[in-house]
Amino acid sequence: MLQVPPRPLILSRREAIGALALLAVTAATVAACGSPPPPPDLDDLTTALDRARADSRLAGQAAVAARGAVAVALTQVAGERSAHAQALSDEIVRLTGAPAPTSSVTVTTSASPTAGPGATPEPATDDVVGALRASADSAAHASAAMSGYRAGLLASIAASCTAAYTVALASPKGAR
């Protein structure tokens, strides 16, 4: 017996277009099922948020130990950094559609000579100035890599931190 070779597969244009459309719909459905990658600015905003929360706590603790005009200035700085944290949190929520992350940042202070063994020293104004300096540098660096509203937000935070440690918390000797 002779075997007849099978007929080759021939598709009409309609069948080929239909198959391509089905393939496109399937690919789009599969791609939509995955979670989207986080926005590229999210890490910088989260870092700035953690710093703002930590600076606010540090300035508030230092204000308790301070007296007079320095205590008032530290209280103002704590309020400003708290407002920065709220603005950053709002932007993270707008960017991701999810609640802003909670912070697990701990505040470290320099040791003072009057602290007894085992006692946690109260943060000093110099600790707040150092934290504000680091926050200003970080925000300025991050804002340079961004554009639009987020760049403006981080640049204004950097300017506010710089003004706080150079003007509001400046030593009378001008040593800073």
C-alpha cells in the first residue's frame, strides 16, 4: 500500500489574524495578573519619610531637655519634620495606592559626660543638627535624580532642613 502524505497546514488570513489576536489577548491577561514593579522613586521617598520621622522624634526629645529659645526652636523643628513626614506619606500613598510604610527607625544620640552607667542620654542640639544635615544632604541628592512634584518636594525638604540647622539652631558663636 501506498501512503499518502498528509496535507500541509494552510491557514487563511482570517485564521492567522484570529490566532494572533487570541495570542495578544492571552499575553495581556497573563501580564495583568502579575504585580507591577514598584515605582523607581519609591525607595528615595521611603528613605526621606524614615528620616523625617526620626528627626521629628529626635528634635522633640531634645526639646524636652533644652531650655529657653533653643527649646522653642527644637519644638518648631520637630513640627516641621512631622509635616514633612506627612507630605511624604501622602505622596507615597498617591504613588503606590497603598498605605505608607511604618517606620522602625531608632534614634541614636551621642554620649554625654553627665549620663550615668546604663542611662540613655538625652539628645543634644548637636545631635539634631547632625541629623538635619544628613537629611538635607540625602533629600538634595535624591531630588536631583527626580523630576516634577517629587523633585520639588524633596528639594523643599532639603531647604527646610538646611535653614533649620543653619538659622534656627545656629550656635551664637557661629561655629557651624
